[in-house]
Amino acid sequence: MSEEVHTIDCDAEPFRLDTGEWGEEKTCLVEEHRKGGSFTWDSARVEMYLSEKQKSGNRCISGDELREELKSQSVMNATVLKYLYRSENRHLIPDEWKDGRKVCFWGTIYREDDGDLCVMFLCWYGSSGWGYGHKSVDSAFDADCPAVVLAAEVKAEQSTAKPSACTGDHSHCPCCGCCTGPCYCQCCCSPM
């Protein structure tokens, strides 16, 4: 029996975020969306990232500072959150995430009507199950707000793999220039 393959299009447009409460309409626009190509979901391929400032005790980091720090990380975006949150895919969410933390997807940043920036998160609400929400980038992020990033082992594999099929023509690279981290050719993983 073969295992199900779950491929997520991380280049897809992120979903519209409505943040209105108590009947008010409030729509968020996408401020930043770091595309990630086609990503085959496997919980072993992602890890939780915490800044050193988030790790010990009651310490936290400002969202703006954390956002800057995450520019060097391969963060997951809101298309991954949307895929995992679908009722037919919730079984893919790691049990380790069921600890009440707000697991943040920093690859997509939204701007609310009032100008505030926010980031989406998944959270386990016990008997109510999985839910998602948004957290203002202006707020503090502690150890209960990790970022989902590509696992270090996966990044290392991508940077060392050199398939013999690469022609050296990197014009097919899907990089749109929106990320600030290093970009790699998807064919041979050479830095671009």
C-alpha cells in the first residue's frame, strides 16, 4: 500500500483574511507573500523556530524584530496553513503541535484596514479542535509563538544535491525576488 502524497502549491495566492469581529467587516490585504514552490508535506521536513530571545523563561521578542530575524529562514506561508486546516487534511498536523502554542506561518504577512500587520497561526483548542487566527506583528512573541520553517536537514539536502540533469540554464527558477534569503536553482540547487 502506498502512502498518500500531499503536495502544497506554496506559490499560490494566499487566502483572503477577514478579521472582523462582532459583525463588522474587516478585510486584510496581503503585504508580503514569500513563495516556496511545490512542497511535499511531511512533518519531518518542518521544524519550530524560536529566536534566542524567545527561548528562556518569560522572554519574548517584538514581532518586527522577529520578522527581520526570520528573513534568513525558509518560513512556511499561509498556503501551508490553509492546506493543513482543511478538514480532510487536519490529520497531517503533528500531534506535537497540540500543546496550545500559536504555530505561526510568517511566510505571509497581512495588512489590516487600520494599517496593522499580522501573521496567521494554527492553534489546538482542546475539545474544540484546531483553529486559526492572526496575531499582530506589533505584539510580543514568546515561546508559545514559534515559526514553522523548513527543517535544517532539508535545507542542507537542497543546497548539496546536484542532479546530473541540470543544464546550467537557471532561467526556469521560480524565484520572484520576493525573498531576502539565498535563492537556489530547483534543478541543481546552485546558489543564484
